[in-house]
Amino acid sequence: MHRRTLPYLELESLHQLGAGLTGEAKRQAISQRIRTPVSIFHCPSRR
């Protein structure tokens, strides 16, 4: 998932996750963003 496409998919809050944070808090926010599933990127015909 490319982070720059999130605002165009109405996922601005996910895009902004971790903004203004530093250190461990920022690492946790980035980790959460990576783990968050975005349904548009999942092909329904693929298992």
C-alpha cells in the first residue's frame, strides 16, 4: 500500500496516523498503519 494514495481513498485519518509523534510512539503508529487492512487493495477472487 502506498501511503500517498490514502487521502484519495477517504482514509485521511490512516494517512495522518503518527504525524507529529516521535520515538516509540511514532514506531507504534506506523506499525498500526501497516497492519490496518484496506479493503480496496484485496482482490475478491483471490483466496
